[in-house]
Amino acid sequence: MVVLSRAAQSNVRALAAHYKAKNYLEAAKYLRAAVAQAKARISADPNGGATAPRPYPNMKIPNVLWIFEHRYWIAYRPTSMTITGVFYDKSAIPSQIRDV
């Protein structure tokens, strides 16, 4: 079972709040779908992610892999099956990293 860390939950809440404030209802729907798809993908192949998000090849974090779902880069720890971060693909990911 794949779970979201507190940091990832915070990422998702912030994105959802942004979409709600802008009345981007479809974006909120796609965010939920992306997280669900990421959970399924991680469950199926925990070691199938990349070592860094494609736009930031130098951003390797020990014991963290990355997958891309819909428009989101999702960081996770394969050993604990924990999603540690959810980032919109056009955002400056390095500036948003906290507890990944």
C-alpha cells in the first residue's frame, strides 16, 4: 500500500486550494487522478522510477525515485512505499523541496 507523507499531503492540499481558488475544477480532478495513478504505478513496480525529475537531472536525492503522472512530478521512497512530494511540472521544483 502506497501512502502520502505529511509533506506530500501538504503539496496536494496546496495545489487543490490553488485550483479551487481559481475555479479550475478539472485541474483538481486531474490532480486526484494523478495521485491515484502514481500509487498504482508505484505498487506495481516500486523501483520503476527515475533517479531525478527529467527537468532537473542533477536533483538526485538518496533513496528517492521520481515518476511523472499527468502534469505532476511525484517523488517517492520505494523502500517504504511513501510518496514524499507532488509537484506541478511547470513549477520550480528545487525551490519547493523540503522533506522529500
